[in-house]
Amino acid sequence: MELQLLISLGIIHLAALASPGPDFALVVRLATQESRAAAIASSLGIAVAILGHTLLSLTGVSLIIQSSDLLFTMVQLAGASYLAWMGMGAIKAAWRHWQDPVSIETAARGRGVTAYKGFMQGLYTNILNPKALVFFITLFSTLITPQVSFATKNMAALLLFSLSFVWFTFIAVVLSKPKVQLKMKKASPLINLITGVVFIGVALIIISGLVASQ
């Protein structure tokens, strides 16, 4: 088993995880405004999506998708649409809170995001992001050569899944502590606004790249 390869893969992936993006913004939003279960479930959803990207890259399916103009365009449109929809929802939540904070807080206590919804949001946010698909294609085409053993490939998939779940769960646990949530309560509209801007910004980058390639 190529230990040096796995270490390099883990370091690169950790650096990518630490970079602010839709996954990070989603977990922060859920951890500070929803239940810990919902936030941790979103972390699991993201990790499962990353495992999916890993397996698709290792089997060559992702490369086939990227090589097909039609398929990759469909993936880009689906991803941009979902991210833009999530972004608009976050911005609307921030706007409604600023307009009527009392009624919004009352409604939020009765509504909430369930663990299932948190999982699905995490799953969709990552799996529908074409930038993630390209990242894993690039990562694996560079580091995982045909000479790499099957056992190492399996360990690579398990490593990336584990690192992703542990990283986002750590963020979810820390930010979902009652004292932290209480301190972050006043910042909820700003967190929603920033989350919305991040999601819509990524969506616009995907669309602009799509338009430029035409």
C-alpha cells in the first residue's frame, strides 16, 4: 500500500476542506441556527457525496461525464440551479429576519431542519457542485495512476470520506453548542446573507464558465 500517496492525498484534501465554500457555509448555517443533529447529518451528507465523487473518479465515470459536452453541461446547469436556489433561500431568510425578527424567530422554533433534510442538503450541495467533480477528476488523474493497487484505491476512498466527515462534524459540534448558538443568534441574518452570497457566487462562476466555453 502506497502510504506516501495516501498522505499526500489526505493533505491536499484537508486543504480543500479548509477552504471556504458551499459545504462549509451550509454546515456553519445549520450548526448555528438549527439542531446539532441536523448539522452533523449535513456533514454526513457531504462526506457521502465526496465518497460518491471519489468512486466515480476512480472508476472513470466522472471523466466520461466531463468528456461529454452534453452530460457535463447538464451537470453544470443542475448544480448551478440548486446552488442558486439554496442561495436565494438563505438571502430571503436574512431579509425576512431584518424585516420582522420576532415573528421569524417564533416561526423558526416551530419549523426547524430535520436530520434527514440536513443530510439531503449536505448531499445535494456537494454532489451537484460541478467544481467538486472537476477537483476530484484532477486530483485522482494526477495522483492515482494505473499502477496503484486496488487496496490503495479503497483506502483512498475511505480516507477522503473519513476526513470529510470528521472535519465537518467537528465544525458542527463546536458551533452547535448552546452557548455558541446563543452568541451567534444576533448574527444569524448576516450568516444567512453570507451563505446566500457564497452559494449564488459559486452558481454564477459555474454559469460564466459554461457561457465562456460555448
